[in-house]
Amino acid sequence: MPAHVTPPAPMPKDVYYFGTCLVDLFFPDAGLAGMELLKHQGIRVVFPQGQSCCGQPAFNSGHKSEAREVARAQLNAFPEDWPIVVPSGSCAGMMRVHYPDLFKGDRDEDKAVAFASRVFELSWFLVHVLGLDTKLVDKGEKVTVTWHGSCHSMREMGVVDEPKRLIRALSNVTLVENPREKECCGFGGTFAVRQPEVSAAMVADKIDAIEQTGATRVVSGDCGCLMNIGGALDKAGKPTKPQHLAEFLLERCHGR
């Protein structure tokens, strides 16, 4: 079942930003775009320099003790009682859904539970806390896009409609539904390495479905999916370009 998420009260003036490994290493512009979107709404964004991985790679590979120690470092890196906004449903799901179980019976169990309650996926926060879907002013040219929702954002964080609400609020953007939107793109972190043939078949189905939409851009909220889908599109010589939602919104509304 997806996490039960409610907006923080009162409206926050300060938020933490968890950058994620893939944003840091491969998609820094997407991470910066998310921060800019928050700043444009009058939010002070704090990026703790001590943050690192959320622990998901080790956790998904069955190395729970190692994952716990990586996660423990994150508990200590975000000390203030502020929302933690994450531009990835996958990392947000790890921290909000799995940290309480990961630390069950541990000396930091209470800290982990409190930490998890402060974690919000970026698009959910933009819609339900900041109401950005009612404020966007599209300054871009007409374009057709399709949306790819990541497995963890949908199934763990319950983020399904929020990104589409933001995209549909853009007057010059046509959103075409992906007929295989709810299917995994085949990345799955270490799964793509351990089962490369299966992963390749899954992403082939995904890019075929994207092509059927006629979209020139595929937008997503998770950089792992963007890396996998984008690589497959490029290798197949497809013209559709991958882009993180935050970067897409900032480009449309603020010309960056």
C-alpha cells in the first residue's frame, strides 16, 4: 500500500533538499531545477553537504545492516524538524516507507520514524503543499509530451496524478497518456545489472509505447528511469528526449 502522506502544518518556510545519487552524478540540472521551483515559491531550501545515498541499493540487494548504516548517516544530516523534499519517488519511498522497518528495534528507531514522516516527493509537495498546479504560467512553445511514472513513486509514495496535474496546467503542452505507463521500465537498480536481458526487453516495450504517443519528450520524476529509457531511446535512434519533471517545469515557466 502507498504511504499515507499529509501536508505539513503549518506551511513551511524552510525545507531540506535530498539530492539523490543519480541526480548528483548524472542529472545535476534536474536537482538544481527542483530547488529553483521551491525557491520561486518563497521557500528557503537547505542542502546539507553531509548527505549521501539513501541506502536503497544495499537494501534492495539484501544487505540490510549495510543499508542501515548508510541510512543512519542521513538521519544525522537533516537535524531540524523541516520537510525533506526529494526529486525522486524511489529515494523518497526508501526513506519514508522502509526506514521505520529498517530501524525497528534499533537505537535510532524513533529518530528514523520521525525522519520518515518528514519525507515528501517533489511533485507531491509542489501540488499539495505549494499549490503550484494553479500558479504555473507557460512561456514555452507548443509541445507534446508523455509521462513515465516510476514504480516506487506510484506504488510506495502514491504519486500518480500529481505530475500530470502540473503538466496539464501548462497551456502550450499536450500530455498524451502512455499506454504502458504503469509497467516498469526495466531499470530497477541492481536488477538491470543482474538480469540485463529481461531489463532490455522491458525497456524495449517501454520505448515502443512512448513512440506510439507521438511525444517529442518523455518526462519523469525519477532519474534512474530517465537514464534507462533515455539510453534505450538513444541506442534505438528515437527522436524523443527524456527530461526530469522539475527541469521541464522550470524551462517552461522560467526559461531555464
